[in-house]
Amino acid sequence: MVRLKEIAEAAGVSVMTVSKALRDKPDLSAATKSRIRILADQMGYVPDLSASGLRNRTSRLFGLIIPVTTDPIFARVQMAIEQQAQELGYDLLFAQSLGKPEREEAALRRMLARRVDGLFVSPVYRLAQQSPLFEELRRRQLPTVILGHPAAFCAGFPSVETDDLAASSAATRHLIELGHTRIAYFAGPMVSPASLERLEGYRRALREAGVATDDRLVFNAGSTVEEGASAALQFIQENPGATAIQAHSDLVAVGAANALLNQGVRIPHDLSIVGYGNILTAEFFRVPLTTIRQPKLRLGTVAMDLMMSILRHEPAKPRRLAAELVIRASSGPPV
């Protein structure tokens, strides 16, 4: 490993001058700093970030915990955070919770042991009002940004989320404006604040349009393609007389639509279907999916903006980002 002393000897300057040049201190000329940096690069110098972190009491590390890497929404959020972290000189420690509180806790403790400068967490939602680990984060005053809707156990941390209430209502209004009055809803996990908000958006749009709500049209559909398919088969069996389905996510919508098509249902001639998220599969599905476009990259960018505000001891208020309806071939007027 090349040391500062070797660069100083090659450049004919002191070790302190080399140190200042590599740290871009203002009391050296631009020409001197440039000459030393070029020489350091040519000699293959790599700075010891751990030693620098000990001096500055920082690790230049952020921790990121999301449910699973295969989730198309969080994959884009992660991309945005990682890109900005790199531009700001930070590395990213990454973990998947797989929706399990014990995995989330283990990941958080590993990151605390690595003395990360900040945490981005998509929390594992639970019914409990408190979480000892999130209480510990509060006590430590570790900069933490919640990716998603805040819940009681993680209240008090700045968060970034989609305005699911307004976006879900827009999807329902689209179907109502097409002429649908019997709209089924494939709901997500009820422990999730986002799922609850999207369900309420659906109900609110029905009420505002003077369309009666009917709990028989609400199906528990989980969050995966497979669960969407199972909900669709239950929908066919119960035959509630709906002419459209609104799903709480694109994965559920794709699973449901695929099962319906395999049963001979024509989309949208026999049944319209709308998703939520605008993942890549939605656009290139067998019947391109009408959906809600979530601002995935923007969610990651705003999360990093909040983190940097916290580190600068500036106000970091929760942010709700607008989403927009994307109309494709899967929705049409009832026949």
C-alpha cells in the first residue's frame, strides 16, 4: 500500500503538504494540489477511509434496509439512493428484511456495529405500537429516514412516501368515469399503512361519486403475483358481479389478470383491471396494464435529501410525493 510518506518523497514536499493536497485544503496553490494528486494516482494511492473515519468520527457509510431486492419499486428507490450516496462520497451497507421483524432487527444491529452515519429503512410493519430497536435509534439520535408511511412504532423519524390516498382515488375515478359502478378491490396486507390508505382512496372515490360501497367486492389479495392469482380465482368463484378490478399493486394485478386470461376472461372487454406502481412488467404484460406511476427514483432522491438535511442539522420534514395515472389497454368501458 502506498503511503503519504512515499508520495511526499517522490514530490519533494512534506507529508503535511501531501495530506493537505489530498484533502483539498485552501492554503495550497491549485497547481501544487493538482501535481500531488496526479502523482498519487500514478503511484496507486488509495486513502484509508477507516482511519479518516476515526479521526472525523464518521464512517462515510449509510445503511439501507428494504423488504426484498426483487421488489421492483424498492429496486428503483435503492438505485437512486446508491447513486446519490456515491456522488456524496458515501458507501452503502445493504440488507433485506424479507418482511420479518427478527431479520430487520439483526440487520439494524449489524449496521449500528459498523457505526453507519445514517439509516434508510423500509420498516417491517407490525401491530405493536412500540419497537425497542426503533426506541434505541431515537436514544442514539442516529439520522434515520423511513422509506414509506410512518407508523406508531417508527413515528418521529422523517419519512418519504407516495400520496397513496389521492393516487388510489384517481384510479377508482378513472374506472367510474368509464362507466363502472361495480368495482372490486384486491387489497394488500392490512398491517401496511400504504395498503390501508389505498383501500381508503378507493372507498373515498366511490363515496364522492355517489356509488355505494360493498364489502363483498373487497378481496384480501396479499402482495405477490401468486396471491393476486389466488384472489382472482376466488373472485371468479364468488362471482360478485363486478365489471372492474382495482388492485393495490401491479404484482397483484398481473397475477390476477394472468389467472383471469387463462380462465377465458377477456380484458378489458369482459373485465377491466387497474394496478398500482407502474413496474416494468405492467407496460409489457399480455394486456398492457393501466396503473398508477409511483415516482420511484424521486422517492430515493428525496430520501437522500432528507438524510443530508439531518446531517446538516437542518429541518427534515416528512414528504408525500404525488403519483399519476397511466392509462393503457387493460381498462375500458363496461359492455
